[in-house]
Amino acid sequence: MEPEPGAARRGGCAPRAFRAAAADITPLRESAAFRRLFAGQAVSLVGTQVTRVAVPLQVYAITRSSLDVGLVGLAGFVPLVL
């Protein structure tokens, strides 16, 4: 199957729906400050996810109690509700 005429000019053979749904990364290319902010947020997100896994694992390793792990989860859920 050959690409449509002019497909190279429009940015390849990606469907229009994909291009419309894709995130605009222009600020990442144009702003160094935004790149630093984005990188910092990405590192923070990874650290948060590691913590969300590590704390219940550590509580279970120390206590061998599923109830205590559930209480840790409940303690983390309460601020979200409030």
C-alpha cells in the first residue's frame, strides 16, 4: 500500500484521529523552563508511585498483618475524602 500523495508534507501516514488526540508538545520544544518543570513533575510522579508500593510492602514485612496494610491504605484514603 502506497502512502497518499502529499502524506510526507502532512507529517507521515498517521491517521487524523491520532494526530488530533496526540498531546501538543510545542511548549516542551520552545521553553527550557517548561522542560525543567515537566522533568521535575515526571520525577515526582515516579517517586510517588514507588512510595505507594513500598510503604504497604514495608508494613507487611514488619508486621505480617494484612489488617495493618489495610489501615495504612485507609490512612492514605482519608485525606482524599476530606
